[in-house]
Amino acid sequence: MASVAVRRGIRVFASYGLATLATYVLAAVAATQWMLASLTEGSGGAAAPSALLATLQDLWGLLPSFGPIVALAMGIGLLVASGLTRFAPALRGVGLVAAGTVAMIGVQVALHQLPGFIPGARAGGAGATLAQGIAGGVGGYIYYLLRRT
């Protein structure tokens, strides 16, 4: 029978994995939708089937480059927030949501500094940055929900 520490470690990594996956999916979808909106501005928008196809292709296509960035950012953010909220357990939920939000906004800001890197993830401006932050916040909340039970 596995020890308590091993079971806890598996649960932490599984929670992190699911939260990161949710963050990646939301962030990639948001980036694709911002890119499509900017490309079709003034032309009536993209047809629903082509927008869905582009979104599905980007979910797979951005994974090798954007996936590890999201995983690293969320890992650092959630680790720091988990450590800090040990001193204020009542703020754990808020801290993890804030950590995910700040991590993904940091990714967006950093990507804007790198010319030619992941154009889809750099699309937008303030709205796209907010959407990435929301994706990170949702990931932080999912991590909180999975870790508290």
C-alpha cells in the first residue's frame, strides 16, 4: 500500500496537470479567437466551421511551443502561491486564482517582447492579455478545488 506522502504527491501532480491542461486549452482557444477576430475584422467574421477547425488545429499546433510555457508559468505560480498561503490558509483560494492569473499575464507580456515567437499567442493587446489572465485564473481555481477535497 502506498504511503500517505506518495498518495499526496500523486494528487498534487494530478491536480497540477489538470489545472495546467485547462489553462492551456482556454489560453489557446482565446489566442486563436483573438487572432481570427483581428484577421477577419471588417469582413463579417470567420464562418463557424472554419473558426472551429482553426481552433482545433491551434490546440494541437501550439502544444509543442506554448504548452511548456504554460506548464512552467503555472508550476511556478501555483508553487509560490501554495507556499505563501500556508501562512494564511483562509486566502488559499484567492491566492491560487491570483497566481494563475499573474502567471498567464506574465507569459503574455513576455511573449510580446519576443519578436516572431508564437504569433497566435501574441495576438490581441489588452483584451488578449486579459483573456490569458482569465485562463490562468480558471486554472488556479481548478487547482484549488482539486487540492481542497
